[in-house]
Amino acid sequence: MSTTSGNPGAEIAERIAHLKKKRSAVILAHNYQLGEVQDIADFVGDSLELSQKATQVEADVIVFCGVLFMAETAKILNPQRTVLIPDPLAGCPMCDMAPVEAVRKRKAELPGVPVVAYVNTTADVKAEVDICCTSANAVKVVESMPEDRLLFLPDKNLALWVQRHSKKDIIPWNGYCPTHQRILDHDIRRLREEHPGAVVIVHPECTPDVIDLADEVLSTGQMVRWAKETAAQEIIVGTEVGLIHRLKGDSPDKTFIQISPLTTCPNMKLITLEKVLWALEDMEHPVEVPEAIAAGARRAIERMLAVV
Ligand code: 13P
Ligand code: SF4
């Protein structure tokens, strides 16, 4: 008999734990996932940490709680495993801003210019580029390239952030994250007045005027580590709201303030506890990347992993 009757969340979590054993599965979750999904995961991290973790999984099944490009990356790096995404509609609008035909056309206009792709791209785009990067390693990846001129896609804000830290000539693609784009410089000015002692941390997907006002610009994984180490007690968090659950869990003595009420990524929130359970029950929805595309994409991702 269940020990959790009357608490549907705990009951679902118990059934997930049982099925995880039965299927030999591990659950990987991105820092933007709902709190209850983060709580049942074996590993929670940023996109770089999740790629690194995916290469090490020995269990038969990876249930990937995040958006599709992240689950595809796990499948590309560890093709022997069955990778399930609890909702296959969890896409990333930024990925869709760089369709493969447009990337090929731009490459043809820039002969000899290598292409750096943020991991927020589809697998077929990754197969077209020289190297991938994440928000945690973008500057390091760009600096690792021998060429002085690079096309950087799809995030123009991350490209401009990298340009501030590199002497190379970076040609940005015109993409952006709709969630981070909604964070405004006005939000920071208002919150600084309300919380005079607070420190402002933002993600490099934010616009340059937001970045200008921030104290620190960090990937989600870097935010988690930074928050543990800082002496600051009040922290204004300029990224998707799901990270606050992770931050509170890791640094319970500190206060985290959401930068704006608009920082929810609707795609990340498509993954729910129920859908994780159904994924394990029905072995749905397997992520497949044709080997002809996966081979090229793997080369670009592994080149990145060799840099960091
Ligand atoms: P991180 O690489 O910092 O986890 O960010 C991924 C992402 O999609 C940000 O919107
Ligand atoms: Fe894509 Fe932005 Fe959502 Fe990250 S937060 S998955 S970049 S839409």
C-alpha cells in the first residue's frame, strides 16, 4: 500500500521512483524545470553540465526533462541509450530562428568564416557548424578558434556578450530568447530602489542594456555556484523563474528575487510530473536523430567538450 495517499504529488513521485528502477532509467533535468520535476531528478544542471552528464550515463534509459534540443544533444552524445522526452512539443523558439536552409545560405555568403553555434540549435544545424558552445563556455570556445572572424548563431545577445570579451570579429545571427528578451532595464532600476543592498545577476541571453546594469553575467550553473559562495544576502535573479527553486534549495539562507513577473519559459513548463510518469510507463517519447545528422552534430559538440 502507498504511504503517500492523500498527497498526489508524492504518490506520483513514488510511482516514478518504482518505474525508474524497473526501466533502469535516470532522470536529467534542466535548471528551468518546475520545482517538483527538479526534485525527482537524479541530476539537475545547466545545458553544459547536462551534456557532460549525458556522456556518462550507463543506465538503459535517460528521461530528459528540458527542451528538445537538450534531449537531442543527450541522444547524439550517448546514442546507445533510449532518450525519452516527456513532452515532444517542448521546443525552443530561439532554435527555430536559425533554420538549416538559412544557415547554409549565410555560410555560402561568408566563405572561410567558421561558425560557432550555441547548443540552442536543432541537430541539423549543429551538423553544419564548426563548433558548439553554451552560455557557460561561449567566450572560451570563441577564443579557442584559430580564425579572427566568426559567425555566431542563433542568439544575438549572447554574441554581443561574447564580443565584449573577445578581440575577434563576431558576426551575430538575428535570434534571441523571447523569455529573456522580456527582462527590461526598467525592472532592474525598480528592484534596486526597492532592495538597495541586493546584487543583480543576469543570464547572457539578456539584452545589452540589461547586461549593462547587472553586477554579474552568468550561465544558470554559474549562478548556482556563485550564489553559494557570495557574501550577498539578497540576490535579484535575471533569468527564467525555475532557477529560483534550485537556488533556494542550494542556498536556503539567502533571499532570491525574481527580476520580472514575465520570466517563464512556456516550453520548459510543458514538462510536468505526470508526463514524466507517463513517459516511463509507456516509454514515450523516444528522441531519434538520424545517424547522418548525428555524426556531424556530435563532431561539433565534442569539439566544444574538448575545450572545457
Ligand atoms: P544555460 O546553458 O545557462 O542552462 O541556459 C540554457 C537556456 O536555454 C537559457 O535560456
Ligand atoms: Fe529557449 Fe529561452 Fe526557453 Fe531557454 S528560456 S529554452 S532559450 S525559449
